[in-house]
Amino acid sequence: MNFKSAILGAAFLVAAPVAASAATITVTPSLAPNAFGSPSYAAWVANAVGALHDGDASRGNAGLPSYYHAQSNVSSAEAVVTGFPSWLGHADPGAVYGAAFASELGNRMLFGLRIDGDGSQFSISQLAFSASSSDPYNALAFAFGAGSYGYSADYQGVLKGADGLLWTADDVFVTGGSSAALVDGLVGRGSGNSFAAYCPGCSVAQQQAAINDVASYPGGPFTFTGLYSLGDSKGSGTFNISGVPEPSTWAMMIAGFGLVGGFARRARQKAPAAA
């Protein structure tokens, strides 16, 4: 693809944003590298944004952690970010997947975004997001209100190029400047969340045990849904998360009335939400 890119600064003409009632919001779930420290994250974002713009389900080298592909079915072990090297629920990922994965820090569920103004312009300042999960404590829930997002490499406004058509090779990308700048479309790697496992100074076996412990919550399948709003328009996507049985030790602990509160606190241990 030969995309044009543009950073439109404060001098760019900003008109009053439209209600965006006719906008079409398409949400595509995918598993991403950990935004906080994974070395492949920036390359993954580039693949994700390019694929979402073109309407492709995947992009990149499938043998690298920067590979993007649409994915709505995951296991609870795969959707864990970590403070130590891991990938798709495996500690010491270099030994499991190869050297390219050795420094990755787990995976986060993101709701990839593509908005078509359907002939009307809008601004990213109008975009809002909320997420909820069907586990007992709604533990992955969070929200970003309108005004939380800005144009960047992660969330790119799209303007029609010389051909007057959106989603073609001569589109112009807005990657900076005022969040009130009007655009014809938008593509973004998306907001999301995951549970987190930390184990400072631990052995690989202990790190794996920490992942397994986090992945055991809530012990059965649940869903994680993200909803974007832009004016009157809405669009959502859902992860279907296959749980794993609770370890027998957890089953025994939960059976003790006095330990239920401790389990609730553990269940809410999640990674910092990705805007």
C-alpha cells in the first residue's frame, strides 16, 4: 500500500463536529502484545491499523509477535499480561515460540476500530468507549468518556484523497493535531484490557504458576465486550473467553466463607486498561 500520511496541526480548519448519527462503527477484537513494555507493540499497531483500514483479517509475518489477526475466541490463559516474559500464557516464551518472542510481556485483548462517517465528517473528540465482562465481578470493566482520545499512530483519522473515495490507496491520514479536527473516517488499534500476573524475582516455574493462577479465574467461560459511541452511533465487539477449571486449592479456599473477600480482590487484579 502507498498510503499518504499527514499530521494536521492547530492551523488546520476545525468546524463544528457533526452528530455522526449515520456513522458506521466496525469493531474487530484481536490479541495484542502488552502495550507496556513489549518490544513488538509498535510494529503490531502498524499492522493492525493497516489491516483495519483495508478490511483485512490479518497482516504481517505469522511467525513474529508483531503479527496481527482478528480473533474473538481466546482462552483465559492467553489473555494475560505479565511483568515477566510470556506469550499466550507461556512463561519463558523464547523457549516455546523462538527468540523473537523472548522479551514479550503477555497479551491484551483489544477492540480494533474502524469508523466510516458515511458521507459526514466527525472528530475523534466525540469518541467514547466502555467495556464490561460477564465474570462474577465484572472485573475487566472500564470506560473512557468523550474527549479521551486523540489522533496518533494508534488512532488515525482518515480523509478522502484525490479520488474522492474513502478506504482507498490515496487516503490521507491524520496522526496528530487537534482532536477536534474533522475527518471522514477513523482506524485504531482499539482499547482493551486483560488480567495481569506479576512475580518479581521468581523462577520460570513460579512465573508459569502465576499465569495459571490468574487464568483460573473465574473457572468457566465468560465474555468481554467493548462498546464505542460516536454521537448517536454505536458499535461493539465481544471476546468469548474459555475458562479453565479452578485449581483444587482455590476451590477449597473459596469454600471458606472468610476467604471469599480475598478471592474478590484477586479477581479484580487486572492490567492497566489500554486507551
